[in-house]
Amino acid sequence: MSDAAIVLGALCAMEGVSYLTHRFVMHGFGIGLHQSHHDTGEGGFELNDLYPLMFSTVAIAAFSIGTFGSVRSLVPVGIGITLYGVSYLFVHEIYIHRRLKLVRGRYRLLEWMKASHRIHHLYGGEPFGMLVPLVPKTLRARAATATWDPFVERPGRRADEVASSQAVAAP
């Protein structure tokens, strides 16, 4: 198998890993760290930010074993995992939650991902995936009637923060 195929395979597999980890770890026994992402509105560091640090150790291990060990194919696996992490950083942290003010404007595919992630924040359940967030039609219809916006009116946010985030989100 070519290195490019391994990179692509690892990148695609990470959506499944992300889904399962988000559903069964972050919304299971690891909710203590993840809850900060659903509650906080203060910006800056969240306990949830420890998850990407922990997940990066898997890529670091793949790079290390692939470079210094006998399983060379782990290097492209590490590249695929890293590419997923960079994609997640851009989509989730930069575009959806605007934690870094690097992107202006709205983009159809990213807005679909944002709308799907909003549903997760509204109800705390599906979708757990990030880059391919599958939402049942009934849940999407239910969310379309919701008036609360979890990206604007999160607990703990001051009125001036809500106003500034609405200005950023405006087209």
C-alpha cells in the first residue's frame, strides 16, 4: 500500500475514532473535562483543550515508532492523524467557535458543519462526528425551531461578549 493511501486511510479513519471518543469518552467517563466546552463562554483555555493534547500523543507515538522502530508505515499513519487534528482545529476551534479570529465570511460546507455542531450543543447528543456530522432529519427539523443559540448565549457569557460574537457571526 502506498504512503499516500495510508495517509488518506488514517485521515478518514480518524472521523470514526473522533465520533466514538466524543460519544463514549467525552460524554461518558471523561465528561469532567469535556463539560467545560459546553459550559464556558469566557474564551481562553478550557479543560476540554486537554483532549487534543492527549490525542496528539497517538500521532507522536506513530511518528516515533515509524521513525525509530520497525514499523515504517506508522509515519504516514501519524501524518493522517495530524491532518485530521489540523482539520479539526480549523473547523471546530477557528471556524465554528471562533476561538481564534482568523476567518471572516461564511462558507457553505463549513456552515453545514456549524449548524450540525449547534445541534450537538443544543441537545448534548448527536452528532458526535465533526467533519462528517450525520444528523437525523427529525433532529435537524427540531433544531430549526429552537430559539436558543448555544454559540451566542452560553452560560457565563457577558452581554458585551454576546454582542461582539453576534457581530462576528453576521454575514
